[in-house]
Amino acid sequence: MSSDQIFAALALMLVIEGLLPLINPTLWRQVFARMLAMTDGQIRFVGLSSILAGSLLLLFAL
């Protein structure tokens, strides 16, 4: 994987991450408030799930 591909992937991630606050800022605030109410273990589980899902997608995409 070249550095151009890494930068393209990061750029795409930022675009996708920015969609919800742009389209529906009220929902984004509600989601963020729910995240603040989560325990550390719950947040770690969400992070681990995201890492596993992303890794599987990369595995099948390559």
C-alpha cells in the first residue's frame, strides 16, 4: 500500500465522519451525549468492534 493510498483512505474517513454532523447536527449531538454516558468498557468494546470490522473489510478488499 503506497502513501498515496493511505492519505486517500484517511481523507475518505474524514469525509464519512463529517457527514452526520453536516446533515443532522441534532442527531450527532444526541449520539455524542450517549457516548459520554457510556462506561469505559462500553467505549472500548465499540472501539474494538470498529477495529475488527475495519480489519475484516480491509482483508476482503485486498
